[in-house]
Amino acid sequence: MTNVVPEHAQALADVRIPDAQAAQELRRRLAAIQSVDPDVEVSVELRLNRPPMPRNSAQVELFEKACKVASMVGFTLEEASLTGGASDANFTAALGVPTLDGIGADGDGAHTMSEYICIDTLQPRLALWKQLLSQLS
């Protein structure tokens, strides 16, 4: 039916939190949301399913090592935007373990039906991992 006001409505938002301060700020802002209509009730809940993955000196140092190794094996690593991450890497980073995220298979279309990997990049990525891990052990 058109032009019908639902009895209940729900909105879900997927956000990335770059650090604990941003999480606190988001909580504060969400708690401040109030209805502008006395007949409408607004309820806001924040559930973070990953801890923040802050960029710190240990992360930067590990990334710089990975960049040098990548250059040695014939490709360039580029740092992606600092979204805070949304992978299992967030858990190791939260434990203080220097962690890199997103340096697996190269490709496009992540998490879609058209996701793919570039087969010709698998050997250089394997070489990166072998060299990087040998330097860290």
C-alpha cells in the first residue's frame, strides 16, 4: 500500500570506528537523538561487533616493512583510507599486535556476487608473505 505510515520502522547503519574516541563521540551523538513528535518514540542502540583498529607507530612500522618487501618482489602496496577496518584484524590490533589488513589476494568487487581475484597477482603476494614472515620471525 502507498501513503501508509508504518506502526514500526527500523534503520540499521554499518559504521567503522577508527579509534575509541570516535566510538565515544558516536555514542554521545546517538544518545542525543530525540523525536520531534510526541507521538513518535525513538530508540537508538549502538552495537559494535569489532573493536577499533587504530593506526599507531607499530602498525606504520609493519606496513613500511611490507612496502619494502613488496617493492623487492615487484609491486607496490598502497595504504587504504583509515576506515577503522571491519575484519578479524581488528581483534589482533586491539590486543596490541601490529596487524596488516587487506594484503591478501588482489582483486575487486569485495563481498558481492561479482567479486574476483587477479590470478596473476597470487605469486607476487605469496612472495610478499614469505619474505615478510621470514623477516618477522
